[in-house]
Amino acid sequence: MRRTPTHHRPLHHARTTTPLTVIGGGFAGLTAAITAAEAGAKVTVYEAHHTLGGRARTAEGPYRTNEGPHALYSGGPHWTWLTQRNLIAPLAPLPPLEAARLRLHHRGALRRTPPFGMLRLLRPRRTGQRAPIDADFLTWATEQAGEEAARAAAHYAAVALYHHDPGSLSAAFVQERLRRATKLPPEAHYPRGGWASVVDRMAARAWNLGVRMEALSRVDSLDTDGRAHGPVIVATSLPRRPPPVEGRLADLAERPTALVDLAVRTRRGDAFAVSDLDAPGWIERFTAQDRTLAPVGEQLIQGQFPIGPQESRADGVTRAERLLDLAFPGWRDRVTWQHEATASGRTGAVDPPGTSWRDRPAVDRGDGVYLAGDQVAAPGVLSEVSFNSALAAVSLALGRRPKDTLDLKHA
């Protein structure tokens, strides 16, 4: 496990006698471990891999890729929590000229502006139209702005969903993510060096608080393993979490995504990012804001293309290459490194029509077992769900009332 020095002094709390086990050393697991240790619990973290981070890992080597495009949203509660503890590494600001190079793929061509009707959906506060929970986004948005704008907006929202059909999800759910993804000034920020810099600081914070961290320690059973002591917070991917998840939610969360990473020799005029409005997909040049992610003279590009039920990874890669042809002329002759992968279970929390975050798997599973992660019954966008569920899990595990009034019992 990486351990880096930190100059932030641990907070002082009256110690409790509660031992607490955290299974999983990703963002949710580390949040839970730090919060519990600050409250005085004796915490042990078991991580199956040799490094911490989970989905927030950053690859080592000359090309520092995340597992798909990543950003840290400043509008959520985890931003304040991380900032107060000095856990957000120096940020890599996006130069204004680069920000102006966002392109939208619509009707087979790259454009600078979205369809006019889509603007009505991007600024719901101005129109006063709050999307309903019971309707799917495509149906509701078509009534507001027409089918073309509705499909374009749904596909744009895919950057915050990793989902192949955002239009089929709850209108309220998609509208919130669309608003956050298009807010001005932008909420998306980029830790310099990738998400590993945040993970390293969190690990150091946990270490300084006395958290015991066991790498290469997979825990497959809470009943027979024998390593768990006291309450257990399970912060790993849902397929391995007990008890099983309801089929409808699990099926929605398990659609795969094609990930395309490549490095190309630098060339003026390359786009910063491309959102596919004709189908769900996103490509981003991460060295536009952080030159440390690739060797000098090279640009690091990452893309995510959700795969539908009748598609393969090859189909997703083909869509990515079409966008690359438009946004990065001559990229095939400039490639210095390339990697393709299929990511499963990256969708995180998704809400079908008629459901909200309260209908996801509950934090409290009974018998001293609590869930934390991005598919759990807690509000927020992307990693904010992991953060909120981790805090709720710690509060419940230590016998304290969560700070909010959320219904965190079995949904």
C-alpha cells in the first residue's frame, strides 16, 4: 500500500472501545475508516489488492490513467470534508483556452453548441420545470424540449452515469446529474497526478489515526473468515456484498462499459473533450489540465463508451475511434501507447422510473453489517454516494444517529 507523509494533525476525540472492520480500501472504505478512527474506534481495513483506491486507483508508470474518466465534483459534501482535512491534493486547473475546446458530436459532426432545445433542459431552474421521479427522462424531456433535444441531453448525461441508456432512467435522477455536469462555473475538478494523489493522502490520514490496513487480504465470508471484529462495513463491489441485491437494481448496475486509453504525440488544435450526443460516450484529453499524466510531448486521452445489451466491447471501441477521427486528426499515426478494457459494475447508483436513492440496497443490513459504496441507499452524484453512505454506515455502526435525517434502515 502507498503511504505518503502528511502534515495534517489527527483530530482528538475521546476514544471508544468499539473495534470496527472495514472490508475494502477504496474511496468509501477509506472515508469510513477515517471517520470511525476520528471518533475513537479501533479500525482495521482489509483490502484484496496490493494497493488502495478501488475504482479511484491511478495506474503507475509513464501514463497515469484512471479507470475511466474521473473528476472530483466540488458541489458535494465530500469536497468540504476532504478540504477540511487537507486531503485534496493540489488541483490541476483547466486553462480557459482548453475549456473552449469542448466539442459536441451531433448528427455525425462536431459542433460547439448543443441543439437549441437542449438548453432548456440544462437550466431547469430558469424554466421552473422539475423533473418527476415516476417518468423516464426521455419521455419527460421530449415533452419539454422535443425528442432530438431530449436524446441529446440524455446522452450527454452518460458521462456521469456509465450507463448505456440514460433516457430510460428516472427523469429526476438524470436531470440532477445533467445539471451538475453542465453547471457554470464547472464543478468538475482534477487532482494533480490523478485520483491516486487523493487516495495517498487519505491513506496517510488513516495511518496517522492508527488505522490498521491489511493489503492482499480478501475477505469472502463474514461468517467463517474470523478476521472481522465488532461491526463490519462492507465497502466492496455489490456482487460480493451480502445479502444479494434485488435483481432489477443489480441488472441495471451491471452493464459493461468500454474503456479506451491512449497517448498521442502532441498536436495543436486537438479537442479538450468530446461528448457524443448521438449515443452515450465521452472522450477527454486529461493532459489538457495536468501535464504530469504523460511524458513530455505526449497527450493522454481517456474515453468511456457504455455498451448496450446487443453490443460488444468492439462496438464501443469502434464508436470511440469515430470520435477520435473527428476530434484528433491523424491520431492513428501519432499513437505512442494504447489500452482497451471492459469495465463492469462501474455504473454505480441508478434509479429506474418510480424509484429514488431510498430504494437502493440499504446501509443497515442487520446483525452489525453495513454497506458503503456508490450503489447504496444514500444521496449524491458518483463518489458522493460512496461518501454519504460511508458516513452513515459509521454513525450506525458506532450507535450514533446520522447527522442527517435520512431513512437508512432496510429499504
